[in-house]
Amino acid sequence: MSNKQLATFAGGCFWCMVKPFDQWDGVHDVVSGYTGGHIDNPSYQQVKTGNSGHYEAVQITFDAEKITYQEILALYWPQIDPTDAEGQFHDRGPQYRTAIFYHNDSQKRDAEASKQALETSGRFESTIVTEILPATDFYPAEDYHQKYYKTHEKAYLADREKSGRDHFIKKTWDV
């Protein structure tokens, strides 16, 4: 990759946040993990309690000459309910909140501009609560969480259906 960059997003359960990014030219890797908490190298068991301060998140490695950060932001927003401060869909708790973690000033400006555009679009009546935060240490999740949509396809599809995520996306985002 000639212009390797990172993008980090929290959007509820990280299982559902990999596939939307994993399929694009220029995206090298999408890793499920944990960020934003107060425990070094946390386990899933620690994060799922909601007490570690971590978000379930994905970290995307991409080639900015093939896909821009703005394009990745445009892929992010339609994966979430940006008005829900308590989690996402059937996943409740602070570990399932939404956030954009910027890695540099340019990403911060782009993230803020995309959030402002969404706020003024009229798409949502409620306030956009997705936070824009500086990136901190990112800890990859355990191996069985990686590429879950590929390695546990039936369970992944059942969880998505049960969660209400796909219904919300179709109704709200026309995707």
C-alpha cells in the first residue's frame, strides 16, 4: 500500500461492523477489537461487562489512494443509529456506543464535517450522539471474533436479523 492509513469506528457489536468495510477496493484489513477503556489488553469477558470503559470497535487499514477517509465515513454512518446513546439495536451498554476515533487532524475535521452534514440533513429528528474522539490504544479482539461474518455465517446472519439492525438500515438509510 502506498498511502496506508487507519480508521477506527465503534458501531455497536463489532461482528456487524466488519463486512460493510471488508469488501471495498483499497481496504486492506478490518480488525475487530476494543478501544477507549482503562484496562490494557482487555478480554471480551472484561469488555462485555460494560465496566472497562472500552468500546467494541473496528480498525480499518486502508490505502487512501484507492479509497478516501471521506468515503469510509460515508460507509460508516449507514451502519448505525447515530441517535442512540445507550448502545446499538439489541446490544445495550456503554461498550456498544457509537464513536469515530480520529488518528490525525484531517480525520477529525472530516469526521466533524460529516457529522454536521448528517445533523443538518433532516434525516433524524433526534440529536446525533455519535462522539468524535482521539484514537487511543486499539486491542484486537480474540481470534474467534475476527471476520465473524465469514467464520460463523449462520450465527452472524441470525444475530443481525434478531438485532433489528438490518430493518433499521433499510428503513432509515434506504440501503
